[in-house]
Amino acid sequence: MSRTKCQAQAIPTGKQIKKALIDLDLRPFDLAKDLGVSVLYIRMITNEKRAAKDMRKKIAKRLAMEYRRNGYCLPAWAQQRKEQ
């Protein structure tokens, strides 16, 4: 069976990260502090000026943890996919 285009993304886009920060009432500063990077780096990622796949994965894990902690439903990009 082939993969379809509507399958959930493993790495969130900058827009998705911004929306998650708003949903969770967090600032880029809070995320940067938790991940040990600069606020400028987080803003570059959310504004799509850096690809940073590994950092986006870390951001996705951190935001998914916050969604769970607050009792919110996980967005599609934060849900775990089974690797085949």
C-alpha cells in the first residue's frame, strides 16, 4: 500500500509551531529556554528561514508534551506515526 498525501506530517511547519505556541499560551522565549537555544533561532524556524529538521522534531516533541500536560487533543503533526 502506498502512502497518501493526506498522511500526518512528522515535522511541523513554522505556521503550525506558531499556532501551537498560541494554543498553549507560550512565547518563543519559553520554547527557546526549554530547548537551550536562542529566541532568534526559534523565530528563524517559525518564519521558515531555517529548515532545521532535527530542531523541528525536538520542538514537536516538546509541544506535544505540553498539549498532553494541558489535556488538549494533539494536532495531526504531533501524533506518532508508525514506521514501516
